[in-house]
Amino acid sequence: MTIESFIGIISGVITIGLAVPVIYGYVKKQPMTELMNQLVDKKMTNEQHRKTLRKMNRRLVKYRIKNDYIQEFVLNDRGKETVFMDICESNDIEPTEEICKKFLNADLKKFRADYYAKRKQNASSTESISFYVKSSSSLSLVGGEQTVYMSELLMSMYPETCKNLIAILEKHNVNYSFIKGTKDIWCRDYMPVQTKSGKFIQFKYDPSYLKGKKEWEESRTDVQEVCKLNNIEAHFSNINIDGGNVLICDGRAILSDRIFSENPDYEKDSLINELSKLLECEIIIIPAQNGDYTGHADGMVRFVNRNTILGNRLADEYNYWQKGMQKVLDEYNLTYIDVPFLTDMKDRKHPESAIGIYVNYLEVNNLIVVPVFGRDEDKQSVDIIQKAFPDRIIETINYNDVAQEGGLLNCTTWVVNNK
């Protein structure tokens, strides 16, 4: 080995040694307590404080600090606890012991008690959710058939998008309300499934995709608690199914075969028979998409009527799914209407993005709200859906900020048939 080679190796080792701490410091996330110290640092500018709030948002799992709050944040002479309390109250962040310690490394028991007392007082001053139309409602239903429910978190996390959706509902006199006590916005998945007779079937909500990490498991909504908080009388089942994997129309129900892996203690025939009794439907099983971690049917197909479905364009699907779906179509004599779907709109920051899935629309009364994505396929998809539902009103909405997180309109709404 020459002297030059030896010196080169030593220089390389030294360079790597110096770079490792820098890389480690870059990759390692700052603790929330450290970010709180930055947030109340009076030497920092308002814009630096707002940048810190955005960093804090990326650390949160269950909650979000509203964009409006971040844009308008000014520290003034406030201290750490005062700012923390303001963040909680202004953004509907529940100051649990875990949250308090995460932000402050200390528990604020008195503030938590005051927070709950104020929340209880506010709740008592408004009507609790009713799952049937109230005569005192200021909104009139189209034909009095259905009401749309959304998690309260949809408004707090995505206020502009939620307001845009509400504007469409109000334009068409659709009644709507919000669900209390949820831990995420995907209410279709954890709310009960309503049958033709009007019964609410509350399935077990323990999806495999929310297992493996503490923050995922903590984000799972407690369905019994939600039913209790919102005065829902439901029949509870031990079968583990998400509502987004149940599509019902005219005595038929479509579910993906993900139900079998989610319920390993059941024989397949036994599971299907039990579901048929609970849902009061003939059960049709379609193949799940290997690339969809949820395995939900509502990201693949939707009913037009009992003999016709809209679905992501078959020719663009993988061979295994085309073949599996064709078997289902033949067996149940179903007509399949192709709808475009976009596969090139995901990015590294949002690997589970649902952008591009037109069939995950909201259907309520005589209204269908279709997500659009600013592409040429928008008009084509809307025209196809309008042709399939000639007697329905079609509205469109930009739902991309929600879609980036993995779901669209059907995922974030729960539609109830009223008595």
C-alpha cells in the first residue's frame, strides 16, 4: 500500500466520522418538549414560531393544529403553559396526561379538569346527535331519506375542505351532523353498518393495518364509546370488518376477501353465512387489491343497482385482479362499468394517497359528490357516473388534502337512512 493510498483511506474515515453526527442530527426528530421551548422563545420571529408549529403538527398522530391557527399565531408575552392551553382549546386537542407530558414533560391536571368542564358545558348547550331527523332541524331533507354524518375531526383538521363539502350538502338541502368521540376522520370504517330493516350492526373494529405501532393502535376509535356518546343503539358483532369494506344495494352486499384474513377463527362458509344473516343480504366476495393496505371494497367498486357496478378500469388493473373480478361478474351476472383511475399521482410524502380514485364518491339521497383531481379524466369520469345515474344530481369537489392521507368522500362520511 502506498503512502498516498494510506492517507486517502485515513482522510475518508475522518470525513465519515465527522459526517455521522451531522446526518444523525438531521434524521433524528426533535422532541415535542424541545419544539415547545422554541415556540415560546421570544428571540425568534413570528415566522419562525409558525415554522415550529408546522414541525409540531408532523409529530402529532391523532390531532392537528389548524392551518388558520398557525398562520395567525403570535407569541406576545405568553409563557409555555399558556401557549399549550391555547393550542389545545383552539384546536380541539384533548389534554390527556400523555399529551401534556409530550408537550411539557409535566401533567396539567387542573387544566384538564377545566377543559373537560368547559367541553361538557358546551355540549349541554347544543342538541346531541340524533340518528333520525328532528322536527326542529333547520335543514329539510330531500324526500326525508338520509343524513350525512362526519367526524368532528374532519372540521378541525381540514376546515376549508369540510366547509366546501357542507356548502354542497346545504345547496341540495341534505341534512348533516358531526360525530363525537372519534380518533380519526375515517368514520365510514368504525361506524355501524345499517341494514335494510334499519338495524345498526356494529362490527368489531380492529383492523390489521392499525397494528404494529403504538401510535397506530392509539388512533383506533373505540366503537362502543362512540355509540354511547352519540346515543346509537346498535347490535354488536365479534366479526372484524371495516365499514369501508361493506357495500350494500337491493339485497346484495359486496365485501373484499380481506374479511377472511381479518377473521382467521371463522371458516369461510360460516363467516359468509353469519354476515348474510346480519346484513340481511346475499354476500358477494371480490378479490382485495394487494397494493391496498386496507383491502376495502369502496376503493375498487360501487353499486349502481343490484346487477350493475362501477369500478376502476379493469384493463388497467393487475392480471390477478382482472381474472378474479371476472369470475365474480360471471357468477353473479354483474355488469361492470369502467371508470378511469389515476395511478401516477402518489408521491414519496404520501405513499398511501387515494388521489385518483373517482369511485370513492359520496352518495346521499338524489345527490352524488365526486372527487376531482385537476386532470382530463375528471370530465370523463363525471360523465360516466352521470350516465350510470341519470336521475341523480352530480357535484364535484377538490378533496386532495384529505385524499393524500389515504381516503376520500365515502371514507369520511357515514350515511344513515332515517325513519
